[in-house]
Amino acid sequence: MKKMLNEWKSYLKEAKEMEEILNKVRDIFFGAYSTWQPEYESFHDEKIKRLLPVISLNAQEYFEGKEDKINKVIRGAKSAISLYWSDKPNHGVGDQNMLSYVIRKKFEILEKNLSDMDKEILKNGMMDQVIDGVKKDRSNAPYPQSLAVSSGVINGKQVDDAYMTTTEAMYRFIIPMLKAKGYYKGSSEAPEKKRQTRRKYDAKMSPEEMLAQMKKLQK
């Protein structure tokens, strides 16, 4: 009985640790940063500070006379929301190079918040499951509404940086970067485009279920 209790405690501890890693991936890599968060300060390195005036000028040019839109884009860019750093029509005022840097910078911030053990867990299957799950599982809530891009879900919650979970961002930027760093072993080839249909959100795999699945893969 004591052995079973110890095993159960160990299992719960592992599940909690996995949940904490998932939350870091969601809130830091796929997140948006508020001014009071340390991630916000980390994001605003010298290069970002040099690029933000370009974003501001582009927003004023692209959305001339639409002050609310201009302010929204600038605030979003400062918060590390990738959509506004992209060249996506009607929303982005950046380019591919800016977007690539922003995504790499956000991953750099994530890595600084991970222990060596966290990194090994992500490299040994968890990141594959996160990315593959995000690609398949989309919420019904579009963000922003006019873009009609549904937000991916990690550990039961929608991510703040919805554009990073789109097929376009995944296969052009995120998956190639993760593969190069040893975090992703899945396919880097984008699937053929299919007609998109909305579906109801099904509950995501729990940390406990993910832990059990990872242990099966490691056997």
C-alpha cells in the first residue's frame, strides 16, 4: 500500500511538472506580454527598440486616419503579438524578417525560463505533442475577429498569440526553427490546403494523459 501511495505521489508530481512546462510554452512562447511582466522587458531588446518606430510609421501609413487601428497595431507589436509584425494584409505592418526575429526572440525568452530538465522533456516528445495538438485543435473564437483566425489551445486554454498557431506561421517559421534546435521531430512539410470548417472544441489531452502517452513512446 505504501509503495502504491509513493508511486501515485510521484505520478502526481510528474503531472504537475508537465503542466508547468505546458503553461510556460503557452504563456511565454505563444503568449502576449504586459508591461509589468519580466518577459516584456526581455522582449524589448535593442533590435526590437529599433524596429518599433518602423512599425509605428508603417501603421500610420497603412491605416491613415484610423487612429484606433493604428494604436491597436502598435500596442500589439509592443506586446509581442506576431500578427502585427507580419505582412498579413489588413493587420500586419512588418515583414517576414521582422516576424522571424520576433518568433525567435520569444523562443529565446522561453528557453531562459526553462530548466535543463524542462528542455529535455520538451525535446523528448512533449514539444511534438504541443505543436501537433495546436495544429489540430482550434477554438471557435476568432482573434482578431476580422481576421477570422481561430486560436490554438495549450493545456486547456487559448493562446494569446493566435497567429503563431496558424498553419502559415507554423510551417514557415516555428517548425523549421524548432527542428533546427532539436525540439521537434515531426514533419516540416505543410499539408495540402483544405476547405476550412468550424467545429466544436473538444477537450485537450490532460497533462496526465500526455505523460502516459510520452512514457509509451519512450518504451
